[in-house]
Amino acid sequence: MPTYILLSKLTSEGRKTIREKPERLKEVNKEIEAWGAKVIMQYSLLGPYDFLNIVDAPNNDAITRVSIELGSRGTIELMSMPAMEIDEFLKMINTRQRKRNPI
């Protein structure tokens, strides 16, 4: 299953929600699963983003739905990026090089 990185920033409304109900962070994970994706890891960040989530989803359509559903609430702004494990990346690069330079 493809992996995605979700970087998120809380809005002022989102910060208020987290302050009043911190367990909401875990509740959202269940909602994400209902939309066909699964949170693998979550990190709280310092800097321009508040959270980094590593998410598995079957395809771009599923992660797009997650982003739209969560973003439409007005509590969070998201940046979604597909991610590839290094071993997969190296395999892809090596396959392309062999196709260009057959022995």
C-alpha cells in the first residue's frame, strides 16, 4: 500500500479544540481509517508545521479524500505528499538505468 506524509498546521480553531480535548488527535485516526487510510505514525513538531503523520492509503484518491475531509473542518491545513521507501527508490532507479544502458 502506498505511503503518504501529511504535514499539518492547526488553525486557531484547531488549537482551541486540541486545548479543550487533546484526545481528539487519536479520534481523528479512527475517522481516517473509515475513509480507507491508516495512520502508521504521528509526530508533534516544532516549527512551521504542528504535526507529521505517516499514512498508508490504497491510492491518491483515498488520501485526497482524507485531506479534503479534514481540511474542510477549518481546524487544520494539510500538505499531502507521496513517499517511497529508499529500497523501492533504488530498485526503480536501477531498473531505469539498465533499460537505458543494456549490457
